[in-house]
Amino acid sequence: MNSASSRSDDDTPLPNAAVRRRAPAAERNRDAILAVLARVLPQSGVVLEIASGTGQHAVHCAAALPGIVWQPSDPDANARDSIAAWRAHAGLANLNAPLALDVLSDDWGIANMAAIVCINMIHIAPWAAAEALFRGAGARLDAGGVLYLYGPYRRNGAHTAPSNEAFDQQLRATDPRWGVRDMEAVEALGQKAGLTLVETVAMPANNFSLVFKKTV
């Protein structure tokens, strides 16, 4: 089997470098994101990562936060192959195999989580995905659990930088259902789901970290 192959004969993802995808943005923002997560996440318990993508954040965070069990997930099979390859490469005891999880599904295959982490998803998905994310978080997070979001946002109906406005136009041209979201609309989703926005952190490259806590 050549190095470009992503699966073995028994359909098991191969832990080779060709399968381990790399996103430049993940390499740029991982330390800034981890600095916030290390401060706001519970010290122990299961942390579900929604839309884990390449798996780079999962490995980086699990390595730095050994008291947490990191549960990556993604609805895309190729992304899960990449996550599984990163997991095999890292060999971390607290990093679980990726789940085939779509937030729009009623069955996430997991419940009773200490926290949920979602990086760069809700602007590259229909608004229904953001609604489903908050519904699922409200139903499945433990009392006092944390929902962490990262990405670009509009504030008070306006973009925070010209680059974000251009990015928003690009997203909407790709799919009219996508786009940079209004922070106030996202906060309202949290309130409806019993989650309170307790912290807004300005991040590099005109992004934000939003930290919600389950209040009921």
C-alpha cells in the first residue's frame, strides 16, 4: 500500500503523515486558544470538541491538559481519519477516538459532558447548526458546564475589521447560509438554552473567544 492511502485492508485509518492533515490557521491560533481554555475549562471531566477538523487542536489541547478527557468529533469521514492519525501519532491516553457527530442530529452519541469546545464552525455552517449546537449543549452539559466558541463575530451589527467584512462576503458567496455571525444573536441562543455568556475575550487576527456557562 502506498503512502497516499488513508485506510488499511480492515478499514482502519492509518496513522501516517499523509493522513494527518495540517491547517495553517490551527497552527497559528492554537496557543492563544489553549491559553483561554486552560483558564476556563474544568480541571477534569470529558470535553467534547465539535467539528474537530484536522485534529490538531485535539492533540495540542489534550497534551497540555492531562486531567481532561478530550473527545474529538466531526461529521466528515476524511476529517475523522486525520484526527485518528494524529491521535495514533501522539499516543495520548486522554485523547479519545473521534465520534461521527453532526450537531443537527438528535443523537450525539455522548452525554453528561463537563465542557464543549467549538472552534471556527458556526460561520462555516448554516445558522441551524449554531441553533442545534446550543440546544445540544443546554441538554447535555453538566451543571456549571462550559461551552467555548472561537471565531470571527460582528458586534452591534458591524464588523470588527475590514478583513472580517471581506471574509464574510467570501463566505456568503460560497454558501448564502454561511457568514460571520452577530455576537448578540449568538448570546441570545445561549440564553434560550440556559447558557450565560460569562466572558468575551479578544483574540489575535480579529477573532473572539466566547465562554458560556450552563446556569440551569
